[in-house]
Amino acid sequence: MNTEKIAARRLSWEEVAKLGMKDRVFVSADTAELKLPGCYVPAFLTKSGEDFEGGSITAKTIFQEEVSCLPDDENEAGIFVADESGSVTIEVLQSAGVVLDLALFVPSGDKGALSALYAAARQAFGADVVQIWRQGLKEVPDVKVDIFEEQVPRGRKGGDSPKRDRRAIDTYPTRADFIEFTAGWKPVVEIHRPVVDDTPTI
């Protein structure tokens, strides 16, 4: 396990309340699947400290895990900031690399192109460094679509028509699998209709 020891200082709830979303902090590295006692990871608050209530805060780590804690609870790992004059030394978990989750379009389903792509990645980063954790091949229909987000209706039926935002224009429908839709909104996929400009010309 690759860690780095840094001098740090534990923050009280009052100090956390003064932090913004761009301030870097360190939170417990424990996850639901993996317990790493005494180990911390870099993180950022999910909203400004002053916007949290009840003494509990939520931070998102650089590994995209959300961690909730009570800074003033002595039974919890707490929140730290790097401080050369800090009274404690903490172990910070380092990144091992990056997992890429890509949507690649290979024209005509040429699997030879996939093999060439993997070979090029291994050549660039070293043999056996690039590992294929999950490979899902999916045929793409020869049709293009418009992808929207539509607000999920609330309350009584028959009210105002739901609001809609465009997310992707003139794309393949499988792209919808890779779009993160907003909470409270649902995806709507329609056959692509070219935009026709009806503006009169002179």
C-alpha cells in the first residue's frame, strides 16, 4: 500500500464551517468495502461548510467516494488539513493510477482495431500496465438520436408540461448509457430531427 506521511492538524466544526468547496482536506480512507484504519485520503467538501447543518459534513474524495462525518466526534477519524506545524502526522493514501471507462466507436465493428488500440496503450504505458478490467462490446444501430433531460413531474397530473434540457445532439443512442443525468430528471431519447432555420432571408 502506497502512503505518504504528512504533518497535519485536526479541524473543529467551527473551522470546517469556514471552508469552501475548493479547500483541500483529508478524510478517512475507509469505504463500505475496504477498511483502512488510520489512513486518510484527499477530499473536498460537497458544499461550503457553512451550508451544512447539525455538525455533520459530507466530502467527496479524489477517488469519488462520499464520506460523511462529525468533525467534533472524538470517536470518528475527523477532518484534517496539511499543516507543517501540525501536532500530528497522518498517513495519506496515494493514487495507484486511473481506471478509464471509455465509450469507443469502432466503425463496422472491426475487432482488429480494438486489438491495435490495446497494443498501442500497452506500448505507451508499459507491458502489463494497461489491464482490461471490463470489456463490453455492443452493436450500435445505424440511427442517430437527440438526448434530453426531462424534469420528473411532481404533484397533480395535468399541470404544466415538464421542463426539458438538451444533453446531446445527433449522437448514437448508446451514449445515453454514459451520461450522468441530474437528480430529479429522467432521460428522453428521440430520433434526431435536423434543426431547420425558418428565419426569413432577404
